[in-house]
Amino acid sequence: MSVLTPVVTASDQNFLPGLYTLLASLQHYTPRRAVHVLDCGIHLVARQRLDQRFPNLHWTSLSVDVDLPLPSVASRASYARFQIGDIFTADARVLYLDADVVVASNIDEIDDIVLGPSDIVAACLEPYTPTFAAQNGVHDFHRLGFDGGEPYFNAGVMLVRPRAWQEAGIAERAAAYLRRKDVRITLFDQEALNIVLARRWRELAPKWNVSRFWMKRERRERNPSILEEAKLVHFLSKAKPWSAPHDVHPWLLDHYRRFAPDGDLSP
């Protein structure tokens, strides 16, 4: 039997409903899998409530670099993933999941996915931005030495080799890119990771990161069974099911509600 790949996620107080839902879905589908939460500002009372509901959590309190740029709709917890290489060097691999992801079915297949010798990450192609040259991709790809056809991944679901991440200096290089004044940055942490991991990642099947992109029937013509095969559901965009349910597709909302908290988790 394969070794169970630990799951890593990161959250602050604002993402508590999503974090709870992710944890509940993990407990349902893969209860023996270790789960690590990078705590980027969760109130003590809320953390204690999560411990009562999910007694086998592993916590790491983390200070996120406040000097890195960030759009108003995002959370600074997005930058916590940069530190995977420093925190999890003892693990051969970890599965990083954003706190707005929910498990939709058994994910044990992830443990058998093989990464190539030069691969640091496995992730899904971002369907809205499949290449560097696509809209919301890498604006200055030519000046950065790319031809624009490089594939672009979504960083909300990543199978990561932490030691390779650390040895390649991913955290430092991504932060350095975000501090550059001579490039126009579009999607911040995700763009930085695509730049520094270019040609060092393997593509996962779309079922590992199913988002609102697939809610349009015409898009499913090339992948008609994507909704039935979904392993992980990702609530992309500003509209989250816990804060703007009327703006979330019913199929996505159903996955959230199946594991959502019964009440307010705030102190």
C-alpha cells in the first residue's frame, strides 16, 4: 500500500468556513491522512473549536511577509505555501490544498502519482489561463525570457516535493519576483510560482482541481465526465459559497454544503 501523502493547507480567520469544510471532507474521505494547517492568524477560540471537531490536526503558526504585494480580494495566507520547503523537509511529498477546496471523492490515487526526476510540483493546468500568453497570464513573458506558450498551472492544488522545493529556492525566488518593479504582475503568488517552477512541474488530470470553469456545458464537451470524476472542487474567484452563495453555481454549492459548518466559527 502506498504511503499516505500528508495534506497541507493555510488559512486566516476570514477563510474559516472554507477551512472547516475542507477538513470535514478530508476526514470523511481519507480519515487516516495527516493534515497540517498553516495558521496565518486564526483566533485562539476558533482554533480550539477546530481541534475539538478534528482532533488529529497538526498546526504551524506562521507569520506571512507583509511586504509582498497583494490584491484586495485575496488573503495573505496565500503566501504561506511559499514556505512548504522549509517546514516539510522530512516529507517526501505533500499535497497542498487551498482553504477554498473541498474533497469530492476518494483521493487515494494521489499517492501513486509519479513525479519525474526534475519535477518539483504536479498541478492542474489553469483552464482560464492555460499559457503564459493567455489573458491573466504573465504580462511580460517576452522580457522574462519566455515565448508565451509555456503551460500555466493553478496553484490551489499542488503535489509538492518539499526538499526539491527548498533546494531550488522556490520561496526566495518567488518573493524576489513579486518585489520586482519592472514587471506588471497579474495573479501575484500564483504567477510567481509559475515563473520559478516553469518546466519543473507535471500536469495533473483536470479532475484534481474542478472549478467554476467547468460549469458551462459547452466546456464539458471535451471532458464530458469531469463532474462525475471530480476529486477536488475549488471555489475560485471572489464569490465564495460561505459569503456569496447566490453567486456560486448550484453544483459547486452542493459540494460546499455537504461538509459546511453548522454555525458561525468566529469567537
